[in-house]
Amino acid sequence: MNLYNENMVIIDLDRQETQTRELDLDLVQERIGGAALNQALYQQVSAQEPESDPIIIGTGPLTGTPIPGAGLSVITAKSPVTGQLAHVPILQWIGSEIKYSGFDFIVIKGQAENPVYLWLHDGLADIADAGAIKDQDTWQTTDWIRRQRGDNLIQVISTGSAAANQSPNAQLVLNYWPSADHVGMAKLLGEKKIKAIAFRGLGIIDAENGESLIEEAIQLKDRIRKEVVRRKAGVGSLGPDLGCPDLAGWLKPLVHRNRSCFACPFPCLSFVKYNESPRMIAESEVAEPGLLLTNPQVVAAFYRTGLEVETAMRSLEVCARLGVDPLSAAAALEQNRPQNLEQAKAVIGNLAAASDRADAPLVGADASPFSPWMPNAVTFSVNEGQADAAAAAGDDGKLRNALGYTLGICPLLLLAVPFLDQAALANLLSLGGGEEIDSEKLEEVVGLCLD
Amino acid sequence: MDPIECIGCGACEVVCGFQRDVAFTLTSSSIIVYRAEEKKNYFGLLYKTKTELVTGRPEGVQRAKLGASQPSGGGAGGKEILIRPACDECSDAPCARICPTGAIEMEEA
């Protein structure tokens, strides 16, 4: 089938078995993909095996194509923090690698007896022993898997000590960097004794009208760069929409280079260096010079702690290594007011071991099933600092989220690009998939995520 | 090539691969985003022509004749370009057209 591998895998941790299956194409017709299809799989598995507590990882039809922002996959499960079904986006280069590893959807059920990591590669799914890494932090875990498997481009969803302790403050980490998991998905992995999930593949994605899809991608990219992004870059550019107008200025002394996720023309990821000069552009001997800032709400939360920027960034690195939700950490840091980095580390370390969730007001605030990692609007494309647009985007934001999570496109980009609307997305889907889908059908399907 | 402008999106790899395999893939392009030093945030472009290997480091571009001793560094992540097919010099240069920042531009011969 165009845009998919037509491949899914069921990983049964109770039986230590994996079973590859053909993708149910009728379900794809009905649910298109991403969060909408994940939700259907979750409901199917839960109905048949209520004790299995399934986790579904799914790609969208556009994931892995050169359409702007098409690097998203989704993890869907019942959040141990909110008790509700939740969808967490997987971005950077991991979302696309899931599809290139040969799998469109992955169902994980049951619980392992001993710590394991899942290794999905070129259509093969292995349950591997994680004894050597069970006590390692997330950075050590990703390094170990990449060394063990001989490939620095393996993409890893990792967990740290917070997940191992089954703390509700646990967060998934993407390779080395904080994710958009603010609903304790990592706690769920910890309960299942999954230390990490690794992906790598030499996949090929067919498209019906691939050349036309590429032309559309180029024209969209040109228009996005000219009318929306212009020269904006870095997480600091989102400061006004996060309620932190001086975010860029606060970060500026540490910012090295900005970069983007797979196929995205907006480089909203900022790398900060504090273990060497951020002006060091050439490769140096310093193995771990800093941190990639991947989550706008997290950066804003750390700005609001009042910590000096380097202390804040080093504290965020501790969150990433331990796999602690930085929103929980920021709330605790604001409350405890640490005087130095050692005190901040102690606060974060306590969260990794805590059995209670630290107050993190964004989680579940509007009962949305989607991660609260983004601002409610991205207004630099409309009018600089226009607050009304943000308010107006409240409901529109939920639909944009649902569209992105279903099709495999970053919802932050969709929020910033109003002309990438339902009709345009339906056209892209029709071009690539080869079957006509209209915007009404698209809205009907993505609406299922909002029920 | 202006590697410091690269934002590491990889769209160039995907569209170049499509020219060869008529499908979206990252295995057959003549241009690669070098991204094997993720913790250092050290990334750039590797590009293979019929006669040269062009290493687009963020600090500057190096060119070497294929078969001569190659520029150092890059580790295992850099060596892959050597087994890729050489650039077909497509007249419409989709890699340059899809690049969002102008890090890749097509030059007239």
C-alpha cells in the first residue's frame, strides 16, 4: 500500500514473543493512520485482553516523506498519570526512523520478567536483554545500544531511573533529549520493564504520485519559508507565544546552532553549549558539550524558575539523563528555590524516586488527549505578538493537533502554517496514497481522536 | 554548498533517493546529512560527484578526489557516502530546490 510498509508487529512481553502481521488495510481506510489508528488498535487489544495494558506506536501516512514536518510518529496508551488515553508525539529523526525500520504500527502488551530493550530493524523485531543497561542513565543507554549494534544512527526511545522506579514523574527521552511525554508514558515502560526501544532500517516508502508529492513539498517549503518562518529559528523565537518575550535573549549566550526535525523547514530545536564555548563550530574533543532543547513549554517553564540560564540548562540535562519530566522538575524547582546546581540536582533526584507526581499544571488541564508541549498558537506568522490570534486558536489548536497526529506531521508546524489546511492535507494524502480523500472525510477521522 | 546554513532536515537525502528508486528512501542518495555526532551537535553535508567527495563541514568545505586519501574524521557515519552512487547532476536539482535554507545551491556548469 502506498505510504506504508503494510507491516505491523505484536510484541507480547508476557510470552517473550513477537509476531509480525500484515497491516489491516480496511482499518487504514477507516482510520487513515497515526493517533486515530493507534486508538482503534488500543481499543481492539484492550477489549480482547484487558490486563495487557497495551502501548501502541504508530506512524502516519505522510511520516517519512519530504512533506514539511512529516517526521512524526505517535505513542498511544492509557496514561498512568491522568488515567485517560493519551497520545505523545515522537519527533526529531525518530518518528521517521520507525517507518523506515519496516513497521507502520507496533503493539506492545504484557510485562517482561527482566529488563529488556526492543530492537526493531529492517522488518525484524527482537526482545533483547537489557541487564547491562538497566541501571544506566538515558545518555549511557543510547550510547550503549549504538555501540552494541554498531550504528550511531540508531534512534532510541529511552528511559532512566525515574521509569525504573516507576515514578509518575518519569518521562521518555528521545536519544538524549527531553520528549513531549508529560503523561508518564515512561512510567508505563518502567512497569513493563522496557528500558528502551531502538529503531533502524533501510526502508523504502512507495507513493502513488511521488514526483507530484515532491513538487508540492517544494512549493509548500518555499511558501513556509517566505511567509511564515522567514529567518526565525530556535526555540527562543516562540518566546512571545509562550508568555516569555525575552526567552531568546535569556538563551542567547549559550545557543550554538539551531536545527530541525526530519523534513521540517522550521529549525525550532536549539542546541545550547555550556561545557565549551557555543561559538565552537568545528568538532572538538568535548564529548558532551551541552543539550538540545526540544520542547518549548519545558524551556519556558525553566525560564520561569528564575534560575540563571546555565544552571537551568544543566538542571534540564539532569532531567534528561534521569528521564524525569522537566515540567515536574520546573514546578519543584520553583517551589524549592535551589541556590545552586547541586541543590537543583537534589530536587530532581528526589522526583526520580518519588511515588507522587509533582504539580505540573499543564498536564490534563484541558482534558486533551494530546501532549501540552507546544504553545497554544504560533503568531509570528500572523502579526508579531498578536495575542488575539492565540486566543482564537484555542479550539483550532485541538483540530490542528489531531490532524498532525493522524497524518504524521508536526502539529507545531501545522499551528504555524494556516495555509496547510484540511483541504491541502487531503490533497497531499490523495497524491501520495493514490486514493481520493476529501477534507470532510479527513475531519471525520481526526475528530475520532477528540471524542 | 554552505554547510553552516544546513539545519539537518534531511529532505535533500529523501528527494535524491527518490530520483534513483522512485520511492522515498535514505539509502541511495548522493548527498547525506552527516549526523553521527549528535551529542556534539556537529552536523553537515557529505556529497559525492563522479570525481570528488565533497565534505561540507560547518567550519568549511573540503574537496578530495575520489580514490585519493579522504578527509579525516566522520567515523563510521561518514564512510557510507563512499559506497553511494555519484550525483546524476539532475537538471532541476531537487536537492537544492527542497533545501529550506539555501545550504545547497545548483551551480551552472
